[in-house]
Amino acid sequence: MARLAPQGMHEVDDEIRHLCEEAERQSGTSASSRTYARNPSVVKALAAFRAALAREGTIDPVLRELVRLKIAALNGCRY
């Protein structure tokens, strides 16, 4: 099955780079954002969605981080 590799941070335009850097700050990686960067409108929509969740989410931030860690462990991801 074909897979898309993430673009390098130097390959994305400035606006998308900012969104990728923010994703990296929040989650520890920007690989998915840099993969989606092949379609900038998708990256922008996902960034808006994440921002809305962060702003309006009702889950305690500590619990949210524990969930992220568990999901990463279950998927064998370094986090």
C-alpha cells in the first residue's frame, strides 16, 4: 500500500509551518500535520478543529494527557 511521507519542515510554506510548529508544541510531533500539508486547506481545518477542542473541551487537561499517553502506548508510538 502506498504511503505519504511527511514533508520536511523546510518544504511547507510559512503559514503551514506555523501550524506544524504549533502541532509539534502540543503533541510532540508534527509528522501528521506535515503529511496533511500536502493539502493546506486540510491542515488549516484540522488546526481550527484542535483549537476549538482545546478552547471548549471539558476534559481535565491532566486526564487528556493521560489519554494521549495511553493511545500512543497502545499504538506503539513514541510520544
